[in-house]
Amino acid sequence: MNDIRRTILWVIFGFSMVLLWDQWQVYNGHKATFFPGPAKLAAPAHPPVAASSVPSGVPATNSIAGTTPVAGAATDIASTSSAAPAPHERVVVTTDVLKLTFDTEGGSLVQTEFVKHVDMADKTKKFILLDESKDRTYMAQTGLIAGAAGGTFPTHKTVMNVVPGERTLTDGNKELVIRFESPELGGVKLVKTFTLARGAYAMTVKHEVINVGTAAVSPQLYLQLVRDGNKPPGESSFYSTFTGPAIYTEAKKYQKVEFSDIEKNKVDIEKQAENGYVAMVQHYFASAWLLGDGIKRDLFMRKVDTNLYAVGMITSLTDIAPGTSKTVEAKFFAGPQEEKGLESLAPGLELVKDYGWLTILAKPLYWLLDKIHSFIGNWGWSIMALVLLLKAAFYWLNAKAYASMAKMKAVNPKITEMRERLKDNPQQMQQEMMRIYREEKVNPMGGCFPIMIQIPVFIALYWVLLSSVEMRNAPWVLWIHDLSSPDPFYILPLVMTLTTVLQTALNPAPPDPLQAKMMWFMPLAFSVMFFFFPAGLVIYWITNNVLSIAQQWVINTRMGVPPQFNLPKFK
């Protein structure tokens, strides 16, 4: 029965790894590998729109729920698109945390450089999220499209004038304002005002729509993020995380969609809402357009061009009489996924830091880790302290498991002798084994449950450490200068492998040779993975292993079962 118990433990361990991998796949935006949910239905098809009817990147008016094609709109916008391109320029604006590049074509934000975050591929450079270059396309755009009454209005392709003013947030100032004004188009002028605050990755974006014509107009304002479908440069393919668009509404909460699903028209998202946001998400960083609650908006995800995708929202502006204006204020965020900052910006925005199916456990674990860090001041030591607290919290559960293992170890010689003696009589062997367990008061399943209920907690901690931008470029000691990158000298993975071997050797060896081999193969194969994992994750697992070995050693000694290393015998 000892070998049965050991088999069950390894099945639990292996199953937890399957669950981890399966949710890893889902986290990356892929379909679940082992436990796929019901297939999502593709969104209903809409009438086709001529390619010339909308500027590049603008959602077609009849591709959004609740809107209809407008006769004449195609002609008006097509004529704008076919005009000779007007000259436009780049405008660079700098705050204490951001260096932003705007394009006067549409007043679009085309590059965001983070002053306090370095590029992990080249640490002499600062990290860039949004970018329009020969290798990347990732921009934030807004503009106006025709509503039911038709018309041609300023879009993100309309060249605007930038109002002269300060371009750097100087000491003593709390805000920096940059303003773009469009020419009159269709009787409408669009004025965009970006207000940047000190220390903030979110900016206020005010859209003032001015009717300078002679008839009332009813345009629609769109806000969108346009991005190529490539993974962030330099990201490890071994533990790559989700990259793609996401939306959040109170009705359906957080919904993320893989680029390939947009390509295949397999997008099933909330189409209309009065709250929430649209976002582009990648490992550690995100961008998002936020509108205030109560503003009706249509939500969309669509393919713009080859390997180019858009996520955004459209809100209608009711009749604007001649000589009057209407203003819509939004917020735009582009920055690191710092949980507390995201929570303060908008409900649900912290979900772009995606813990997957174990969010309910991961969020309190992150909160506790953050509290520990506020006292210790070093993320590496904070990880070790958190694992120590978790081991203390689960001490009695672990003690029960290790006590059961110690009892099994004590009776193992009897079991081995009996199996050898009755190897030709399996039925009698089973009966004799049960008799020994009853007499010795040993429960072969006694160690399974305590270990099993801890697995979700430690998987949740895995996601906390993998997802937290605070680990990015955070040093620990000596040669570990970045907890989010693998150990450059592989010292930590080797230590982790050694502790795994020691922990496995302390367990009673199964009498069955095949099971004994499996008992060693699974943890060693698991250890190999850690050579590619971030140093912070390896520190967490080493700490857990060392504390488990110490606890098992103490319990065995107290129960009169001398600790013994059962090394593998592969013959």
C-alpha cells in the first residue's frame, strides 16, 4: 500500500503541473490544452463595407452593434483619404516618468518611453511601450466619424496644429498641457487637450467638438488602440504571457482575446456598455482608454491590416447646434501594471495584471508580499519571508503529512519483506498489507490531503511572482540583479535541483522499481524547467524546499524515525 500512496502523491503532483500548464496556456491567450471550455460562437456577421469608406484603423460604422450604414459617408471620407497627405510633425513631451511622442497627424500618441524602466534587452535604453517604427506599430488614436446624419469629420488621419507651449514638466509644476486643434472639416473642429500630471502614467484627454458650420451635427467619437500582433521583443518563449486586446465591463467583467481569434473572426465580447475600458495588455505593461461611467459606448475589436489589430470604443455625441460645442473627457493610461495604481484609476483595471483562475488567492498573496516589502525593502528577501509565513500557516497540515510519511517509513521494512515473501500471491499480499497498516495504525492516504489543499496557494504565488512588474530589474544579492530574469550563472536553478533531490530522497522509497524511477524522474524533470524561470520564482521554490526538508527532518526525528536519504537505484 506504500507504493499506492506514493503513486497517488505523484499523481497529485503531476496533475497540479498539468493544471498549471493548462492555465498558463489560457493566461497566454491560447485555448486550454487539457480542459477546454465550450467553444465560443463567432460574432454575427455584418454587411461588408467598402475599404475606401473608412480611414485606416477607424472602425466601420456598420460593424458596431446598434449602428447602421450611412449613405454618402463612404464618398465623404474617401475623398479625405485620397487627398494629398499634408505635412505633419512629431512633438516630444517629457514628464518625470514619461517621455511621449505625439504626431500632429490626428494628434495621436505614437511613442511612450518610461523614464524609470529600462529595456531588458538593452539596459542602456529606456523601455518603450507604444511605438511607431519600422519594427513596431502600437499607437493610441482618437477622432470623429459620422453618425446617423452623415458627414465627414476630423479623424486620426487629419493633420492638426499643435498649440505652442511648454514641452517639459519643470520643477515646481504639477501639470503639463499639450493641445491639438484640427482644421474645419464638415463644419466641425476637433480640439484635443492632453493633461499630464507629475508622477502619473495616466493622462486626461479632453475632446472638444465645435460646430462652426450652419447646421446641427451628430458625430461619434472613437478612441482606439492599434497594435501589431507580435510578441514584445526579448520576451522568453518559455514562460511568455498573454499579449493582446482586452475589455472590461460590469456585465461581463474582464475579457481578453487572442490576436489569432480576431484574425479568425472568433471574437465574442460585450458589444455595448455604459462603463469599463478597452486595453492592450502584455507582460508587465498595459495601455487603456477609460471613459466615465454612464457614458454609452459601443465596443469593438477588429483587424485593421495585415498583422495589425484595433480595440476601442465609440460614443455618440447628440445634436450639436451651430456655434456650440460638446466636450467628452477620457483618460488614457500607458504604464506598468502596478496593482495599487491601477485600482485607483478605474474599477477592474487591476485585472490587466492577470492572475488567471486563482485571482481570489493571488490578490491577497500579492497584498501580503507588498506589505512585507514595505518593511524589508528588498523583493528577494520579501519572497523568502512570504514563503516562511505560508509554511508557518500550513505547519500543522504539513506536520500531519510528514508524520504520516514517517510512520510509512517505519513500517516500510515490514512491507518490503512481506511483498518479497508473498510476491506470487497478490491477493494475500494485499490482505497482509492491510493487516500491517491496521496494527501499526498507519493511514497510507494520511499525507495526501494536507499536501493537496496547499497546491492552489503555491500555484497562485507562482502567478503573483511571474506577473508583478515590481520584480522587473529588482536586485536581490550578489550576482542577482534582476528577479524577473533567469539566473545568468544558473546557480539558483542548481541549488533548487539539489534541494529537490534531497527532499525526494527523504521520502520513503516505493518497493516497486518502476514507481521508484518515476518518483525521481518527475521532480528532476520539473527542476529542469527552473533553469529558464525568473530568479524570483526560483528563490521562492528553493525557500519552500529548504523549509519542507527542515520540517520533515524534525518530525522524523521526533517520531523516532532517523532521517535517511533513499538514493535512486536505476538498474
